[in-house]
Amino acid sequence: MSYEETVREDLLRWKRKMRKQQSMKAKVAKRFQTKMNQLIPEKVHQVVTASIKNMVHATLLGSEYTTKVTVMTDATFAEREEKVKERLSTYKKTAAIEGAGTGAGGILLGMADFPLLLSIKMKFLFDAASTYGFDVKDYRERLFILYLFQLAFSSDEKKKEVFSIVSDWPSYIQTLPSEKEYLEALDWKEFQLEYRDHIDLVKMLQLIPGFGAIVGAAANYHFLDVLGETAMNGYRIRLLEEK
């Protein structure tokens, strides 16, 4: 079996997972998460909200993440995948170290983890896009990155909505307005609420001094692992199925 055939099988398994109905366990966890959400200090919510808003704007405007990005050309699909895996391994280690450091400091440094982790995640996504051969100077490619981010860190219900967009990207981009019109109409509040609600339970434990170091390292490593799987399969759809 060739590398591409193996990847296609992995992609099919991932797509089946994305289409699964929300389990009762997930529904119960969501209700518990909503209650726990009310216990988190308002200052933490403000930091998360501001961080995500800034991240979304930086991503779509392309000012922060595109300056040092070079599109990878003249490489096979397998070579691109290998490079993405190498970069993901580096980002996961960086995220774990950052999570352990901020988690050890309790609530103040735990709050600082939100924007730092967001930056690590977005830098990986921009790296992955360019490695797969997509030019992130195009705002539609930056928008695709945001959808991959949402697909990785949203509720099951939202995942299905975003998955349908990612799976049929050529059709979706035909419906997009100009870059200026899109930026003016962007609902970043919905975006940040989905992300915040998805990570609250785990990140709340990171605010506990001492114990937070263990949680921070493990959680951040896991978040990058999930993001890596999502990004690779998102770009696999475009490179293996759309062609």
C-alpha cells in the first residue's frame, strides 16, 4: 500500500469521527462545563475574550503571522506531510513547556497562558498551510485556517457545521464576499465563545498553583496534538480529494 493510500484510509476514519452524533457523555460534560464556567473569575474571561479577538484579527489581517512564512514548493505530498509532522512535534514541546511554566505560577501566570498558547497554535497552522503549499497571503487561506481552528476546538454541534465547510471548501469560497466586506461582518464573539467553552474545564485546573504545572503541560501538549490532526486532515481533503 502506498503512502497516499494509507493517508486516504486515515482520512476516512477521521471524517467518520467528525460525523458522529454527540454522545450522552459529551452532553453531560457540556452541562457541567457551563456550570463550572460561572466559577471562573471575570478577569480570566476578559483575558480570553480579548486574546481571541486579537488573534482572529491578526489572522485575517495577516500582519502578525505571514511576515516570515514561505510557501513550500517542489515537494511531494509525502515530503510535505513529514515536514508538517516535524514542525508539529516542535510546537507540541514548546506548548508543553509554556504550559508547565505558566501553570506553576497559579492564576496570574495561568491567565498569561491563554494568549501565549493561542499564538503557538496559530503559528503552527500558518506553518502547516505554507508547508502544504497554500499561500496565506490570500485572505481565504487565512480564513480556512480559522475554520480549522474552530473544527479542532468547538462543540460537537459546531464541529459538524464547520466540517461541512472545510469538506467542500471550493464551493464555500464561491460564496465569500470581498476581504473588506468579510472583515466588517465578522462575528468574532461567537468564535471566542466556542473556543472558551471548549477549553475552560481543563484550563481552570491550570490556575491551581503547583498542580497547574502538570495540567498545563499535559493540556497544552494535547491541544496541539488535536490541532495537528485536524489541520493535516483538513489539508489532506484539499490535496487528495479536491484534485
